[in-house]
Amino acid sequence: MRASVCTRIGASEIGAVQVRFGRRRSISGTSLVEVLVTMVILVLGILTVIRIYPLGFNALRHSENITIAQRLAQAELDRWKSNPAGLPDLIAAVDPKGIPVGSVLDPTVGPDDWSIRSDVVPEEAVYWSDVNKTRKIIGEAARIPPPVPTVFGDASVYTLAFGPIEWPTDRIPSEQDADIYIQVYGSPMRGVDIRSMTPEEQKELLANLGQRRYAIDYERAVIAVAPAPYPRQLRADYSYRTRSGELKTVVGDVLNVPAGTGRPYVEIPLGVVNRRSPRYDPAVLLGKGGGIEPGTELVYPKLQYVPFDQPFSPANELQYKVVGNYPAAGQFGATIAFHPKAQERLAGGSPGTAGAATAYIDYHVLNWHVLREDKGVPNSPPYDIKLALPFIKEAGVATEEGLPGQGPVPLRTYKGVVPSLPGVSVVAVDMEDGSLLVNRLGKTDYFTVDYRNGIVRLPETAMFLTPKGDFVRKPVAGRALRFYYQADGDWAVAVQKAASTYSVVAGPVRMLTYGTCMPLRPVLLSEGGRQRYYLRVLFPIADQGKSVLLSYSYWDRNGLKRTVYGVGAQITDRYVPGISSDPNGELSGSSLLHPYVQIPLPDDVNPQRGIQVFDVRGTSLRAITIWREGNRWKYQDVSTFLTRQGT
């Protein structure tokens, strides 16, 4: 960086020197040696100033970086403020050792845990370290638009909010293995607990479930659903107890429902008790006091994945494709094509209706260090796009690439923005049809990049690679493009979010999982010279610093039950000794310490009757920018309160 600054300043001064000496040469002449000596003196002078005042130059650069970082983070929040209905339910960390990979959530990863995972191979460390630990998007809400004609047939098309996404780099996945990368599902079905029902009531329920209800036996970990004339799939999320007393959470358990058997209902075991399921856990505790944690389960109708080059089924309307006949199209285009009748089916309407339909999508962001910017191309030349950051990483050029806590930053040859496109530094996606535009060295039909200044220079017409794999020349003027690139300093912009809702855990557990919380008994504390009772609610370690709205009921000293709605609170950003998942609020050596919210209770509360927490909702959204200055990592974050509209 210093050498390039010196060269720029030196060139300016050198030009002035040459002009002055050129005018004098007609009078007395100037030797080349004198010119070179003057140049050396100027360069040495500049270097001396930089060495004398390094803190000043570093401070200026740091100040500029802070401004850019805040702008990037704020832009991410502003994007979601314009579309709150599309917010995901949760953004979570996953355990890379889980089977299948990405299916096991890890609620012990704190929001500012930038450490390097030591249990993965070095080549994969970047995907499981720093902000990349938390990159699983769960339940992104996609409003399904009406179907339109496309080059691959009629479909309802939706582009994911984040990208690039994790997708195979060497093939298009089959129907069997696509669930590892992406799952698409409808609104949750309504569950009915059969434990308190008489045999006659159970029989009546099971004979009249319909397509939007299911019955559940928590102790056996089995659900019952109505049959359909074709095989289909359901998706289930739930928490269950193990013999060791742990509470574990499963997200995206795929349940295969066979075609109708002539019976009024079909029983389906959940994955943890199904030996043929990859989610099977021999340590699950069944029976009274075990099984599925009541109230934690969510069951959805799951849409079936269809490879891009295959047609939709005329019988099963709950189908989707990931647009693209080659891996990079799926990664960068990140576009879902729904069955042309999926909107009608998920809206619950009859043929010809146009009700609103929403699907929910789980997937993984590939790498938060790949920056994403939405830009509009000018309507007239020059068709130049200024990106947020200068010093874009260039494929094939040696650059510093490091991770927080790694020590001295190694110098490596940059291979490209993602493995599926080796040698490509910048990718642009046409938001209209998902076609790709990439920079290729010496190919002006694509575009060129001023890497130093962060400028993309587009030609009047460019060669776009369509999702089908064909090249099409299109004018660039006025197009909406989404750019992906990486920048020197290993910049990253990540998003973190509290769970949309939290289930209240009834019994003690060693570790709270995502989307759960545990109220403790009221605690008496001193406040301003007087004593007052407070409600403490424990939350997962991953939710430090996030904000929630909490509703609860209490009994006053006259024995009347009263309700308090929507109390806002921030989960502590630290662990407090003495707070654990012990229901008595006492320190337990076998339990992890958890962050918590602490809410003052009304003066007339009767603490002996306890508190009933019945509704907890996450309200915070955070965007964080991290970058490296030399060997030191910096960050800036921006938070706001934001929930889906109507929730």
C-alpha cells in the first residue's frame, strides 16, 4: 500500500520537475544525473515523512475503512427494512461434524466468536471460521409470484436474498442429495397432541385430519397425517431429549409419506427413531419424561426438488427447481423456479384463485467474505460501475489471505471468487433472468475490471451465460446487476438474527438450543435502596446481545391472574456466575452458563405462584462488517429492531 502511494505522489512531482528543467535546458542545460538525483531526493523525502508520521497515515486509512464498513452494514439493514416480510426465521451456526453436513445446529457459537475451527481441514477452515460459522439461513420467507413463461417453461421465479449459496461445484445434485443444500417448504401444519385424548377422540381425529393437520405422539416420536394419492414429503423441526439429559434440536428432518394405503391416516416416525434416517439417534429417550419436547415441533409440507433439466410433474404441484444447468448458475443466480401451480396450491385456493402464497427456504451462504452489491447500469455510456471497495482481489495474483487469530498473514495466489469459477474475479448476475456475466482476461465481450480503484467497465453489449448454458449477447444499458467479488483485507459483511419465536422449555437441560428459552423462578434484587422481584429467562449462548419481546402471566397477592404483553428486553452480552439451566437458578457444574434477560416484575406479584411465560419473539437484526488492517482485525456493526410484517 505504501509503495503504491509513493509511486503516485512521486509521479506527480516528477512531472513538475521535468517541466521546470526542460525550460531551463534552453538556457544552460540539465544533465540526466541531476534529474535522477532530484527524483531520489523527492522519493526519500516522501518515505521519510511516512516513516516519521506512520500513525497519521494509518489513522486516515482506518477512518476511511470505518466509514466504508458502516456504509456496507447499513446498506444490508436498509435492504431488509424495504422487505421485512421476507426475513428468515433464524440465521444459525452449524456443526461441521454433523451428519449430514449442515444439518446439526451449534448454539454454543457466540455472535462475536471469530476463532478458527481446528477440527476441519485447513482448506475448509475459511468456511467454518469467524463470521462464516453462522451462515445457515432457516425459513427465508418467499412470496411466490404468479407463473410466467421462461426459457425453461412456465414457472414462478424467486431469487434468494443471500448469495452465493452453497451448491455442488462439479455437478447438478440429484433429487436424493439436494436436501443437503436447500429445502423449500410451505407454511407449518397445525399439530394436535393426542396424549390427553380418549381412544374415541383419537379415532375421530385420525379419521378427519385433512391436508393441513397432523397428530403427534410426543412420547413415541411419531406423527400421523392424512394420505394422498401420490408419494410426498414433509419437513419437521423439533427438539428431543437424550438419555444423558441433553436437549438436541433437529432442523430439516425429511419425512417420506407413501401414497394412500386405503387407511384414513398414515403413521410416520420422526428421524430420530427411524433407523433408516440419517437423523437417527440411538441415544434418544422415549416414553414418559422423554421423546419430543412438547411444543418445539413444526411440521411443514415439503416441496420436492426437480433437477433443472427435468420437467415438473403434472400430478405433484409441490415441486421446485434451482435455476441453472451448470453449478455456478445455481451458486450465483440463487434462483428458485416453482411449479406453475405451486402458488395456487400453497395459497390453499381452488383452481383460478390468486391468493397470496408463501414458501420458506433453508440454505447455506457459501462465504460471507464474498461481497454482494446490487447495482444499476447507467442508461448511456460509459457503462462503469463503482463498487464499494477498492483493491479488488484478482485471480492469479499473489495476495494476503488470512483469518482472525491466525498470526502473520500468509501470501497466496488468489484462485478466484469461488471454486466453481476458477480464474474469475468478479461475477455479475442479471436479476431479470439469472444469466451470468464474468470477467475473463483479454475478453472484452464480457467486461474489464479496474482492480485498484474497484471499477467495473462494461461494454455496450456483453456476452451473458444463460441458466441453460448458452451464450447470449445483450445490451447492458439500464440492467439491474448483482455483483460478487472479494477485496484485499478479507472484508466480509454478515447478517445475524434472533429467532422469530422461542419455545419455552419445561424441564432442566444442560444446553439450550436455537429457538428455545427457559424461565427461572423470580429472584429478589436490590434496586435504589429497595428490593424488587425480577423475572430471569435463559437463552441460547448464540443469542447474546439480541433483543426479544416477551409476554407473561403472574398472580398478584390477591390471587388474581394478570397478563403483561410485549415487554422488550435485550439478552445479556455476558455470562453471569450463578445463572445456569438449573430450574432453581443455582450454579450447576454440569450445566453451561447461559445469557439471559432480566425483567422487573410488578410490585403486586406473588413470587410463590411463579411466572408463566407464554410468548417470546425475537426482534433484532444485526449486520456486521469485518476486515483486516495488517495483522489486526476490525469490525463495525449496525443493529435494528425488525420483524416480519403481520407477526
